[in-house]
Amino acid sequence: MDFSLTAEQQLLRDSLADWLADRYDLARSREAAASETGWQPEVWRSFADDLGILGATLPEEVGGSGGGPVEAMVIAEQLGRALVVEPYVDTVVLGGGVLRRLPGTGDPLEGIVAGSVRIAPALLEPTSGHTAHSVAATARRDGGDWVLTGAKTVVPGVPQATHLLLTARTSGEQRDLDGISLFLLPVDLPGLQVHRYRTIDDRHAADLVLDDVRLPAAALLGEEGRGWTALSPALDEALAALAAEAVGCLRRVLADTVAYSKERRQFGQPIGSFQALQHRMVDMHLEVEQSVAAMYLATLRLGAEPAERARATSAAKVTISRAARFVGQNAVQLHGGMGMTQELAIGHYFKRLTAIEYELGPADHHRARYAALTPTTG
Amino acid sequence: MDLEWSAADLAFRDEVHAFLDERLTPDLRRAGRLMTSVYADHEASMRWQAILHERGWAAPAWPVEYGGCDWTVTQHYLFSRESILAGAPPLSPMGISMVAHVLIEFGTPEQKEFFLPRILTGEVFFCQGYSEPEAGSDLAALSMSAVEDGDDLVCTGSKIWTTHATEANWMFCLVRTSRAAKKQQGITFLLIDMSSPGIEVRPLVMTSGEQIQNQEFFDHVRVPKANVVGEIDDGWTVAKYLLEFERGGSAAAPKLQVMADQVARAAAGQPGPDGGPLLESPAFAAKLADARIRIDVLEVLEFRVLSAAAGGKNPGTASSMLKILGTELSQTLTELLLEAAGPRGRAYQPHATRPGGPLAGFAPPADGYVSGEEWQAVAPLRYFNDRAGTIYAGSNEIQRNILAKAALGL
Ligand SMILES: Cc1cc2nc3c(=O)[nH]c(=O)nc-3n(C[C@H](O)[C@H](O)[C@H](O)COP(=O)(O)OP(=O)(O)OC[C@H]3O[C@@H](n4cnc5c(N)ncnc54)[C@H](O)[C@@H]3O)c2cc1C
Ligand SMILES: Cc1cc2nc3c(=O)[nH]c(=O)nc-3n(C[C@H](O)[C@H](O)[C@H](O)COP(=O)(O)OP(=O)(O)OC[C@H]3O[C@@H](n4cnc5c(N)ncnc54)[C@H](O)[C@@H]3O)c2cc1C
């Protein structure tokens, strides 16, 4: 058993942390997020060219440096700590995770490493809830083409993305794992209706309407109807990375709250001297430490057999969802009126933590998945 | 002992119901239904106040001689409950439910004559200037100074978190008129005309993007001594009297029931983890049932406090208890609504809601597009804004401190 980072991993962590501390200004990034563009393209360029984090977990054949889950964890945690809105997990971990298994045409993985391909996962639908394998959109063959019909909702990262990674059903019922096909398509495809909006966590998303949208045969990734075999492990990888991002946010929020409680004085003393608040902050600390452990659990089990992997990532999501709510809410509470504003970082982190609580499925979903995968012994 | 309404109560309820049915326009109901916080859209709320005033129901809790209603405690309860069930936008509490009671108890005849009728018509709209940057939970540490100069007090300092200060034309506030050994002494309760020279109002942007709270800066603002309520240096007595109305004035259970019903309707139409309706998923159903049980119990607790009040007893520490239970339940229900909203709860679409103030840096889409239904747009904003419930009007930590002392003798 070993929880230590290698020298290279430490270097990756420290150089990224330094760069973000220097160059990723919270106020400026919020301004960019509220604008039409929704992000800072030059940040992404630096991720590709100066920091090399976009290729850190991708194979050397496509220009990456061949790292694995631990590298993704190290990167995602630092991005979470700096509240980076640029779509690392969606593009590199989820998108890259699928494309590593089902390469597609046109070398999209090389594009991800270079920063020129950015992926928006178009999985959820108006009637899917948070269940990614609930797919009602359909794809049918027409001559050499695919024709897609259906709707997708809250597709994250649309103004930044160049491509959509989209699920559509080629056979079976809405919730069947078989019969889901994966397509990679340009986001500006003619005929695709896109309704963009901002999200509560200073990011952007879109609803898509596909009304007989035509795609070339090459848009299909892998085999028809077998998309879930690649999407499922990639989603687990994304869950582990999301846990790491959450840990980055949580650590910062706890540190800010403790610091604030030492500075803010009421009744002639720092509010941190009130035992009621000390115990609350200790409970927050316990939630953060459990989230760190859950992040390791998920990350280090990504290579296990599928049921084991799924149980570990669901356990992590249940833990970080609970922590995101408890730590986020209490950070606001302990900041008093200031916690309700956008003046301090805490307000922005609270919003991101609220989104994380539900992203890739809320706690109840993952409790149900964990229970279903856990044999009952009588 | 029983929990039933009398025939007279039921007749009264029907009368209120018929009135609401007739006078609440669809737009007013919408303004009530799509609220993202405890603050209604100002214009809608004032419109509703005018309609109520016409009927003589704008301030039922006031003594009859000033325009109130000669109702029993039960009737007051039924009126507020029916209004909430019908989706009426709430009236701003600062004038009608707060400072008016202070004026009735401590005001000079001139103050009563000037302010009370104008509060009723909405011509005078009050905001509450208690909190300061360095005096939040520790309200008595407030330091905005008021120095006597002839017939005036000259005020310098800052107030913060003032709800609807941009809409208000008057502020009731606490100022420091002398520095005594005990910080509760030397405070004065003062009414300030917001158009007086020397006042600057700066809106604050909350997490939801809404600008309802403000910070004000007072630079040598002259206020006639005639605007002091009670005695100079004795404002703490007045402020404490008012706090009782702020904390425990009305019953929370009806509003919580409406919220729970809304959660149930929402969850019935959304898919749960197993593909069936979320409302039928065991985990969600259990959480909603638990919230409803807490509401049922809170309602009886509130009835007990109300009937004690009807018997002339001061609610005392019960108001702290009700404040804690009501606000924490409300937060639970906003969590459940956000859960029910599903993935769409992440979309930021305030244009599909009726917030209680303007939005900072938000441009609605040109085509008015809304992802999902309006309640899904309301859900995240209400969740964010409702975090304030455990912070304002004496934070829940402060209420627990009060109960530790007053209820348990610690
Ligand atoms: C099953 C059991 C086995 C034990 N075995 C051993 C043993 O093997 N050897 C041994 O030496 N002792 C043992 N103990 C004794 C144990 O260590 C004491 O019970 C413990 O230290 C608490 O002391 P107390 O019972 O006097 O309670 P108190 O110290 O009087 O505490 C009463 C309550 O007040 C709380 N409290 C006290 N101070 C504070 C504070 N500053 N802030 C907040 N809350 C506070 C406590 O948490 C507790 O809830 C055992 C006790 C039990 C119940
Ligand atoms: C949406 C909103 C609307 C408001 N509207 C108004 C208004 O119209 N007019 C007005 O005057 N004010 C208003 N307020 C201000 C509100 O009353 C204050 O925010 C509140 O009194 C808390 O003060 P604070 O924000 O300075 O927090 P602080 O007092 O700094 O408290 C910070 C944290 O410390 C805790 N704490 C403080 N002291 C203790 C203690 N002794 N023991 C344990 N914990 C403690 C608090 O509970 C809180 O969690 C509003 C606030 C909000 C959020």
C-alpha cells in the first residue's frame, strides 16, 4: 500500500498549482464565464502548450505523456482548488476516456492533446433524469449516413467545445445498456438546434434538438449499439476526477472559512472562539478528510473489474455529494451575510459545489447503484 | 382540547377564499409562485397591498383604530394561510409588520398620524437599518453615530444588508447617540428620510445574482429629532420590542406545506434513479415524508404558541424555537426541490422567475428560451437565497444561544 506521489507527479502538481496561483485570477475568470465566449481560450492554450496537462493522461502515440488515473486526480484537484471553469474533466477524462477505447476518425485524441479539440458530452435528455444510459434519442441508417432524432439537455461546455460526444439509440428500450451508440460530431453541424445558457456554477451549457440531423457513417464510434462498453468505464473515470475536483474546492472552502472565523470579530472576540462554530468546522474537516479518502478509493480502483470499479466510484460520489452540501452550506452560514454575496470567493465555490453535488448523478443514484452491486449475504 | 376549526372560523375562511379568488389576478399569483426568495417582486407586492388596503385587510394585525382588523388569533392565522395557499405575493414586512408596531407602542401622536396611514397606502415604504459591517450578530455593537445639533441629529456611518433600500423612501434604524459603559445603552431608534442629502446606497450582488440587499453610507445626514422613536439613548428597548415581531410574527407551517406540495408535484413528473417517477423512489419519498412530518408537528407547535398568545402570554423563547425549526425546514424543502429539478436544476435562467430585485450582469436570451419548466428555473435560486434564512433575523446559532440561556438556564 502506497499513497505517495512519484517525483514526476509532485512536479506536475506543483507546477500546475504555481501556474494557477499566478495566472488564474478568480475575478477575471468569472468575468469571462459571464461573457458570450464563456471562458479564456488562452488558458486552454497554456494547458496544452506550457503545462501539458491535456495530454498528461493520454497515450504517447497521440502525443500524450501516458499517465493514468493518479495524474488525472492530481490535475483535477488543482483545477478544483482554483475553480477553473475550462472543461478539463469533460474533454480529457470523459471524452478522452471514450476516444481511447473507440478512437474514431480524424485523430481527435491528438486534437485533445494539442488543445484544438474540446468535447461536450451530450448524454442527458429531458426524460433521462441523471441516468446516462436512459437514451431515447435515436439514430437510424439512411444509405451511407446516420440520421439522428431526439433532444439533449444541459450539455456542459457548449460554447468552448468543438465536438459533441452524443449518445443515440440504435436498438432496444430507453434504459437498456445494449443498443446505445456513440457519435462524435462537430458542434456547429448544420441542422442542429442549439439553445445556450449559463449554469448556476458560472459555466455554460446548452439544450440540443436533433430533428433528422444527418451524419456521415464515420461519425459512429466503435460498433453500433455497443457504446456503453466504452462510456461506462469513462464515466467512472470522470467520477473519480470529479471527486478530485471536489476535494480541491472543499479544501479551499474549509481553509477560507477557518481563516475568516479567526479574523471576523463579534462580541469582542473572533467568532472562531465560539465552540459551536469550532465543532461545526471540525465536522466540515471530517467531511473533507473523508472526501480525500473517497477520492483515493475511486482513483485507485479504476483498474479493477467493472463491478468493483463502479462500487468504488459510487462510494466516492455519495461521499463527495454529502461533503459538498455540508461544507458548502456551513461555509456560507459561518460567513454570515458575507457568505451570501459574490464578493468573496466562498459564494462562487458554494455554487460549484452545489453543481458537483448533482453532476454525474446525485447521492441517491449512487447509493442505489452501490446497493445493486453489493451482494446481500444472509 | 381539539384541533378543529369552529363553524365561524370556517365561514371566515370561505370569505377570505372568495376574496382571494376574485382579486388575485393571474399575474399576481405568478409573482407569488415564481418567487426566488422570501422577497416578492416589489411592484407586484405593492399592487397587492393596494388591493388589500381597499378591502381593509392590508394590516390586519394593527389595532382597529389605525386600520387593523378585529380578528381572533385563529382568523389571523386563517387569513395568512389562505393567502399563502392562493399564491399571493407577500407584503413587505418592514413597514406593516415591524416599524408600525413600534410606532403604535412608542410613537408620538404626530408620528402615528403621519406614518401609519401612509404605510397602509404604500406611500411610505420602509427599510430596516440595523446591521452594520462590524455589528451583525452583535447588534448592540453598532457604531453609526448621531450627534445632537440643535433640533437635529447628525448621522455618520454605514449600514449593510439593508433589504430593499433602493425601493424604500424611509429607513428605521439604530444609531449611537452616546458611548456608555454598557453597549446596549446609548442607542437611539431613528426614522430617516432616504432622500436626505448625504446618503449613498450601493446594491450588493448575492450568489443568486440578485440585488436586493444594499450598503448605505451616511455622511453628516441631518435628521430632525422629531423622528426619534421612544427616548434618545433608549432605542434598545424599542429595538427589542420590534425583534419579537421580526422573529415570531407569523406562522411558517402553511408556507412550508405549500412548498412540500410543490416538491411533490415536481417529483411526480421527474424520473428517479430506477426510471419510475422520482416521487415514488423510496429514498426521495422517505425524505419528503420526513419533511412533511416535521411540518405537521411544527404546525401544532405554532398553534400552541398562538393560543398562548391569544391568552395574553408573551411568546418569549418560543419565537427562537419557531425561527430555528421553520427556517431549517424551509432549507430542507429547497434542497428537495433542487433534487427534483434534476439536471435542469443546473441551468441559470432567472428570466423564468420573479426575483425580488434586479439582476446583475444577466441578459435574458433573445428568444426567451427556458430549459424545462419554470419551477426548474426557480429551484436553484430559491436554494441559494434560502440559505439566508438561518443567517438573518438573528442567526440560528444566536437563537440556540438564546434558548440555551432562557429555556435551559445554562
Ligand atoms: C465504557 C467506558 C469505558 C471507559 N474506560 C476507561 C478506561 O479504561 N480508563 C480510564 O481512565 N477511563 C475510562 N473511562 C472513563 C472515560 O475516559 C470518561 O468517562 C471520559 O473521560 C469522560 O469523563 P466523565 O465521564 O467524567 O464525563 P465529563 O468529563 O464530566 O463529561 C460529560 C460531558 O461533557 C462533555 N464535555 C466535557 N468537557 C467539555 C468541553 N470542554 N467541551 C465540550 N464538551 C465537554 C463531554 O464530552 C461529555 O459529553 C471509560 C468510560 C466508559 C463510559
Ligand atoms: C438576505 C439577507 C437580508 C438581510 N436583511 C437585513 C435588513 O433588511 N436589515 C438589517 O439590518 N439586516 C439585514 N440582514 C443582516 C442580518 O441580520 C445579519 O446578516 C445577521 O445579523 C448576521 O450578521 P453578520 O452577517 O454580520 O454575521 P456575523 O455576525 O459575523 O456571524 C458570522 C457567523 O458567526 C456566527 N456567530 C456569531 N456570533 C456567535 C456566537 N456568539 N455564538 C455562535 N455563533 C456565532 C453566526 O451565527 C454566523 O454563522 C440581512 C441579511 C441577509 C443575509
